[in-house]
Amino acid sequence: MAGVITASEASWIAPFSGLSPRAFGKLVTVLRRQGADAVRKGRPWSRPLEDRALLVAAYWRTNLTMRQLAPLFGVSKSAADRIIDHLGPMLALQPRKRFAKDTVLIVDGTLVPIWDHTLAERSKNYRYSTNHQVVIDADTRLVVVVGRPLAGNRNDCKAWEESGAKAAVGKTLTIADGGYPGTGLAIPHRRERGQTELPDWKEDHNKSHKRVRARVEHVFARMKTWKILRDCRLKGDGVPAVGTITGSAIATWGVT
């Protein structure tokens, strides 16, 4: 179809999906294995699976409205909505249930501003946001768990457990920043009462801890290139999709 965005033109893939054509091809293969292109009753899809996958990626990456996105792909507004509803759940991150004995994880919370105030609360960024606990593998830097979103003013200590991230991680060694005291996570050493400075070995340990923990900040930086995480228009009951979808984008498609 002339004049519209299509995955058959490789030059469109990177700007709208953030993926190389090869990585995008692997993603489409995974979707086919999950039955995304199976023959269904009723009217068939007007666009091939590759174009539908690109449409979904463009929706999350650009945060365009359906009315803006639909004509770019040569479909109706309602068709764009059906495509996103159909493929979205197939791309959602499935939390890892088992970890190798030598695995080291890193956790941190990130805020996602949303318009719906039924779930969000004013947070330290002065906007109505939700708190998402994100866990990555320290070695591969891939997202392995995204907790359920909570109100943006929820303390990370409580959000770690209430979001389900703690249960998903189990007893696997997990690193966190100083905002998780009393959680059993590996956090930086703190000065005790009356102590003016830490011993040298603790200072060295904190420096090493900081260098490793910075990897989760790099993942957040990559995730926030997806504009849906900077201004989410979803309703409160749809916000969980933000965490699972963007986690999928990092975990399945990789961080480079």
C-alpha cells in the first residue's frame, strides 16, 4: 500500500520499533509461534503480521493516539485498536520463575506519569505517577521481573513486597540502593550513630556496589525512550500493561 508505513520497507523498522530489521524479524517469528497469525473466524486482518507488530511497537514508542496512528499504517482507528488489543498481551513480559544459583539481580523503582488519578498519586516528580519495581539481571542487563504498579507516593521498601517483585525473586541475591533498608536486599553500608566516616573497606565496597547498581539506571534510560512511559494515557486498570510491555521490550528485544 503506497504512502503508508510498512515493515516491508526496512527503513521504517528502526525509527518506529527501536529494533534492527534482524531483531524485528526474530520478534515476528516469536509471535507466529504464539499463534498471532493463526487463521481466525470472521474478517481476516487487513495488514500482515509484520505490519501489525510494527504498529504496536510504534504505538508504545511514540505514544501517538489511535486517530494519529491509524492513517500512518493505512487502517481505521478501530482496526488499530483491535490490533493493539490482540498483539499486546502476546508481547507482555512473563516473569522468570527460576534463576541460576550464581545469578545476581538488581532492583529499583521508576515512576510512570499517568492521566488517570484513580491509581496514581503525586510523587517526588510532582506529577500523578505510578511506582513500578523493575528487576534486571546484573550480568545480561535484561529485565526479568516487573512488579504490579502502585501509587507513585508508595515507598520503595513497601512497593518491593506489595508489587509482587519480592515473591518473584525469591531468595536470589538482589542488589538495591539505600532506599530499601530492612528488606534483606544488598544495599550500601551506612554510618552508624555517632560514626563520622566508614572504614575504608566499606567505602570500597560501596563504590563497587554503586558501579554495579548503575546498570539498572541504564535500563531505565533505555525504557524511557518509549514515550508511553513518560506520559501514559491508559486508565488505572490498564496501567499494568505499561510495566509488562516495556519490560518485554527490554527483556525480549534486549538492551544495547
